[in-house]
Amino acid sequence: MTQVAVNMKTIDLRKAELQPVAGDDIKTLQALLNLFLTAGDVGEDGSPILPLVLDGTAGANTKQALLAFQTAAHLAKDAIIGPLTWRKLIEQDF
């Protein structure tokens, strides 16, 4: 397996529903999460997780998709995108 060097900033989405986070890193996050999402994926509340709009603004939908990814990748389900979460997203190896 090839290791990917990741130099992305840490992003905290714990309060994304109340205070959305925006920027180019969020657009990258949304694109990577869309690679992970498949038809039929559901969030913690049982509602479907739809492909994310690549708008660069992380709100409730991006947070829900991130938590689903962290669960599938056996990462801490904390809504924080740190170096390990970025690496797993980029490598899609879990």
C-alpha cells in the first residue's frame, strides 16, 4: 500500500449545524466523502445520506456524511477531520 502525504488543516464540524464551516478544504472534503457514499447509506437517525453538494460549506449534511465515514473507517466518530481522517479519505483504504 502506498502512503499518501497529507498536509490539510484540521477542521472541526462538531457545531456545523449551528455555525457552518466554509472554504476550499470543505469542498475537497465534500468531494472525497461523495466517493465514499453509496446509494442506500443512512445517517444515525436513519435518514438517507444524499450525495453532498460541492458548495464548500459544511453544515448538517456534511457532518452526517463525515460521521458515517468515520464509523466505516473505524476512526473516532468525533466530527473532527484531522490528519488520520484526511489520510483515510484520500486513500479510501479501510
